[in-house]
Amino acid sequence: MRELEYTVLELEKENKKTCDFCSKFENKNNKSIHQIRARSKVTGEWISDDMVCERCEEKYWNDELLKCNRCGRLQTKLDFDITTGKNVCYCIRNNEDLEEKELPLLPDEEVSQSAFYERQINSLQEQLNETEEALEIEREEVVKFQEKSEEWSKRQKQELLDRIKQLEAENEKLKGLTNQELIKEINKLKVQLAQLQQQNGQLVAQIEVKKWPWLEIRK
């Protein structure tokens, strides 16, 4: 298939034409708002210039408009053959020669001004699309970060609330104890602390032996 370069352009002047891709039966509001110009990527030659309405332009950007498998042209409503119920492209109706050769420009030749600006527009459109894609990725990352932050914040808040409830319960329990009972509770906690310290010392000693087994041999 011939490779074409498409450019969406503003209408050169106020245009009352309807869309070249749909009829009023399909779309009541089919007034053209832009034009889609196609040129050969090889030669820069003008190929087609079609009017497009808002709905069909959206289809164009979503790559939903039909293209000819032979020449690459967008298929308009004029390409529809009522007798066969199929699209018959301009290139077939006119037996168009699709062989293209890129010829070098002579010293006194230049690319047409319109073709030059169309290429500039396409380049800027590509940059815009890339920027929008990058922004979308950043937005998704920000949303993910916010979701994780909210989840962490909720978890921390719940842990704090649980701890507060636990301390309040312990405080209520201590309030109901007599002095003698408080002393017993404190002694009990001291014993638990001493046991934990002893277990910790034994664990450290085991780690040291595993790291330097020759210390145990020397003993």
C-alpha cells in the first residue's frame, strides 16, 4: 500500500459543505469543521483533500475511518458503489498508477509552501501526542502514589486508634487496683522484663558463636 501523510487543517474560509465521510441520514450535524489533506510521503504530491465533521474527525483520530488497501486513501461516501454495496476507490475507478519514485530536487526547486507547512503541522502534532502520552503516564503514577499514601495513612490512623483504646483499657484496669495490687503488677512487669533481657542476651551469644565459632573452642 502506498504510504500517505495526512494533515488535519483548518478550513481555508467559511465553508458550508457537509462531511465527505457521512451523510445527513447518518449524522444530522454533519457540517464540515476541518479538512484532511493527504500527500505522498515519497514525492510530496497532493493526493486528496476531504472535508470532515466533528464526529468523523474523532473517528479519524481513533483510526476508525476506512482506507483503501491499494492506495491508502481515506474512503469517502463518494467511493461507495450502490450497485455492489462496496467501496470502489478513486485509484481503481481511474486505474491510477501507484508506482512512485522519489526524485532529487534541482537546485532551483523547493518543496511547495503548503507541503512544508503541512509537514511542520504533522511534526508538532506528533510532539503534542507524545507529550499527552507522557502526561497521562505521570497522572497514572500520581494517582497510584496518592492511593498508596491514603492506604498507608488509613492503616497508621487505625493502628494509633487501636493503641489508644488499648492504653485506655489498661489505664481503666490500673485505676481499679489497690496499692498492693499495683505493686504486684509492677513486680510482675519487672520479672517479664528480666526474662526478655535474658532471652535477648542468649540470642546475642548464639549469634556471636555462629559468626566466630573459634571463640567457643577457645573457651
